[in-house]
Amino acid sequence: MTNTDSSETVREFSPAQFIAPYLLLIIGNAGVQNASTNDRPVLFWVFTAITALGAASTVVRLRRMRSTHQRKTLPAWTQFLGVLLALYGLYVAYRVIDGMAG
């Protein structure tokens, strides 16, 4: 007996899926930039948590994009969006670490 209602569905890749990670990283970066650990430590850590959520979301999106690209051919500009997202994520991580250091 086969299960026709399987939970394995192929998710379509859409560039709009990059909006949430970008927004989380932008908000986290702006908050970390404006709230220092000395003046407003609670606010700094709230924005650091938002940045961590954005980083986790970025990793999930990039993994899904890679698996979608392996299954079917997509335009190269979608990979370019992924590269930009990864680079911006690294930049924001650097800013957070810099904010923690001083």
C-alpha cells in the first residue's frame, strides 16, 4: 500500500523568498550600529538576536536555493542574489562582532 499523500513536495524557488532574510539582516545591522553595548546593552542584544534570526534564515534560503538549482535549471541571476545575500550576511556578522568588541 502506497501513501499518495506524501509530505515531500517540491518547493518552487522564487527570488521573493530572499526578502525576509534581507529585512532581518538590515534591521539587525541598523540596530547594532545605533545601539552600543555600553549605552544600551539590552537593545543591542535584541538587535543581535534579530541578526542571528536573519543569519539562520539566510542559511535556510541558500540551502533551498542550492538544492533547487541542482534539480532544475534556473537563471544565473538567482545565484547572484544568493551570493549577495551571503556577502551581506557576512558583513552584518562582522558588524555585530565589532559591536561586541567595543
